[in-house]
Amino acid sequence: DQDLIVGRQTGVVRNALTELSAEQLEAWRKQLPILRAALASESARSWSLLLEYPIPRRGKRIDAVILAHDVILVLEFKCGARKYESEARRQVEDYCLDLRDFHEESRGRTLVPFLVATNADDVDPPAGEVVDRVAPVWMANSRSLPRLLEKAVAEYRDFTASTVDHERWDSAEYVPTPTIIEAARVLYEGQNVREISRCHAGAENLTRTSAAVMRAIQTAHSSSRKTICFITGVPGAGKTLAGLNIVHNRELHEGSLGVFLSGNGPLVRVLSEALARDDRRRTGRTISESRRRVSTFVQNVHRFIDAHYTSSLAPPDRVVVFDEAQRAWNAEQSRRKFKRDGSEPEIMLDIMDRHEGWAVIVALVGSGQEINTGEAGLGEWGRALANRFRHWSVLISPHLIGEHNSEEGLFRVPPDGLDIVEDPNLHLEVSLRSYKAEAVSEFVSHLLSMQVDRAREALSSSLDFPILLTRDLGKARAWLKRRQRGSRRIGLIASSGGRRLRAHGLDVRSELDVENWFLNPSTDVRASYYLETPATEFGIQGLELDWTGVCWDLDLVPESNG
């Protein structure tokens, strides 16, 4: 019954807190007869059909998935469309790439993306080969879909492979690793960490940390106290993601707003622009209005301090999340750059201390990530609390005190009169990176330490992460372009010290247009896809590329032990 199916789809999507439009309901009513006709043949009777399969990493749902023997057909419908748009082709190809990379029961299977533009012209099947288990995009209209589905299954079926079990496939673990841009977009739309990374220990860890901070905020509010929470984590555990999750918490939106602050200028600019573009697309607001609205959630910490330093008034935000808090500037750098008296930790505490009643600072702390001159380290926060702000409550990860403490910890000796509470939930102990990604990090570390045997061993565990070496920039560009599929992003990065790369057309001193470089599509010459302008370590920190060309100069050469 078509109405029954549409009703069930409506309930599922509404339970996911996604707004339903009349256009969506009408699209379902148009899709179902097309699917019924496409699956009416005798050979299709053994196939399985799943509708509205969620892709949490992108905050979207696949229109239809057909499990045909050992082949997985992924369908994206564009009802009424007369053309096969390139953006829609990338969309359905992305779905297949995500299933291949993150869905347990799709591993080792052939995935076939289908773009169904119902009113478009007939198109011949694609001529390309299956690459890394994903076939080229097939394009069909409502008339040609039954024929092309059968042709695709006949072409890609492996008679030696087992049939996909539809119940196991539907209930299989989906373990995405969203980029920070993807995560911010989904969180801004009202979903949470669990919905982005469902059924994953990392998501549980992030959820517990977010819940612990929300309890601290509620306690500070109810008791009219001021509190600072320090969150630590292993590399890749998602501290920035935890901070964004806290800022976008619905409970926080109902009262006083929180703001996410970072001294990482490129990260702030790219996140802000990505959220603004999404807001404009969803709401129809002007881009200027969308940017203004987004700026209440994500800001550059230096500009936040600059806006409130000379004022005696409290800021509108009762909760601030300070990303990479260990990189806050010390007093000398703060005075040199902005002629301010005091370090950034001291000034931030002073600004939030102006509130009558309660206020909360959430400090996200990375280990050993101070990369610039004048970055104070965690100890500056401890000195500011001990010298001027002992009336604040301190919630702390056990990894910052006691046996875990290092010379650069919060306190060498906890000061008297300061309320310090340990909470193990403030430590993110599960890395969101895959095992193979960790192996790549180990390979790089061993290589830079000239531990060749250990580097070779780590590389053997990283076969799904191809690593090639070349002195021919043209070959590197060609290889990256062959790897690019869907919206997977490629780009060149280079050491800021590689001045002689200019001879190859790569100028590391020119300012990077980071918003367009990271966000614009492959058709835009300003985008990273064109492989013309490199990003340095300062332009890319905290952001991600899928396929990367790493360029260096004489600033990276092996030194002999002699």
C-alpha cells in the first residue's frame, strides 16, 4: 500500500528531527510507482529494497538501496528533472563512497550509484570500470530504470560471492568519521554527535563528555557560580567536535547562548562560511544575514577578546568554548600584538567574571600542540586561576593533575582555596580515527625520526592509504585527479618554509583564500581541486583533505648521524 509506505517513511524521518516538506511527500508518491515497476521482473524477486537509509555523516538519507545478490545499488531520485546534473551525480557517488568506507556489511561488495532523473533522456550505461569497489555513476529515467538495473546487476554480479543479507545489512554498524566541516553542518541543523557517529565507541565517549559539561553548566546556573571545565583527549579524539556539540546543544539555545572560540583563524573562517552557506540554502536568507547569524556561534578568540577587552560590560554569552586553549597567548605576545595587559587566559577569565551570577568557560586542551611563538601553554590558565580567580570552580580531567600531570600541566601544586573537582568524563580516550589512519601517523613519525625499519612496518599496515613519492609535480597532480571522486577533496599542502617551491609555481607566501579553497566545488578555479595554490601548515590546521599532495623544499632533508 503506497500510502502506508509513505506514512511509515514520514514517521521515520520525523523521528530523526528532519523537517518534512510537501515537496518531499509528493516526491515519495512519485518514486514508489517507479520502484514498483523497476522491481516487477522475475529476476528481481530475490532482491531487497530499503528506503530512506540514513547517512549520518552528511545529515542525509539515501532514497533507495537495492540489494541484488552480492551487488548494492544506490539510487538517488530527482523527480521531474530533465537533466542529469553534475551535483546530483556527485551526491549519489558520495553515498556509495561513504557506504564503502564506513558501513560494515558493504565492505568488499560492489556498489553501483544510480542517478534517476525521471524526465531526462535515455543515456547509455557508463563505460568506466569499477574503481575501489565503486562503479561509475549510472543514469536512468523512469522508463529506462528497470532495464538498466538488470543490466548493472548482470554486469557486476560475482557468482562466487555470497548474497547480501538484507537484515544484516540494514542493522550493520555504520561508523563514519565526519570531517569537522561536515560535523559542524549537521550539528548546526540540530542533530547531535550520536546521530553523526551512531553505534561507535567514539560517539559514546563524546556523548558522555558533552553530558558532563552540560551538567556543569546547569549546576553553575542553578548555584550562581562561575566554572571552568578543562577537556583533554588522545590525538584524534574529537575535542573540537565535542566543543561544537556543546555550543549547539538545544538546552543551551533555550536560554543564554554559547559561543565557540578558536585562535585558529582558517578554521573559524571556513566553519563560519560553511554554516552560513548552508543557512542561506535552507532558509533563503541573504548571505550577509546568514553570516551574521552564524557569527553568534563561531568566532575568532582574538576578535572576541578585542571586542570586550576595553569594555567593563559582560559579553552576551554565558558559556564560551575555547578551542585549543593551550595555544592562548602569553602576556608578552598579547602586549606585543595588541598592547593588552595580561595573558589571554587571564583576560578571558576577567571578561567572563563580569557576569552577575553564573558563567562557564569550556577549555579544550591538546597535548604538545603549541606551534607558534608566544603560545602560553596550559600553565598560564593555572597561574591566572591561582592569582586572581580562586572563586571559580574548576572541573578537570584527571589527566591534567596527579600522576598524569607534566611540567606543562595546569598546576604544579594545586593552590589552596581553589575548588577543584576531577571528572574522568572530561577526558576523550577513544580516537575517532580509523586504525589504518593511526598507522599512517605512526609511519610519518618513524620516518621523520629516521627509524626506517619501523616506518616500513607501519607502512605495511597502511595499504589502504596509498603513499607515493615523486619529484614530478605534474605526475603528482595527475595521480590526485585520478583519485578524486564525488565530493572527495584533493589539494596541495606545503611547508611554510619551502620558499624555493616557487620555482614550481607554488608560492607559500601568498595569502590563501581559505573559504573558497576548502568549500568551493571542483568547477571553481579558486578551489583546492585545481591544485594550483598550496595551503601551509598554518592554513590547514584542524581542517581536512581526502587526497593530499605534500610538497616540501630543503627545509626537510635527512640529517646524517655523523
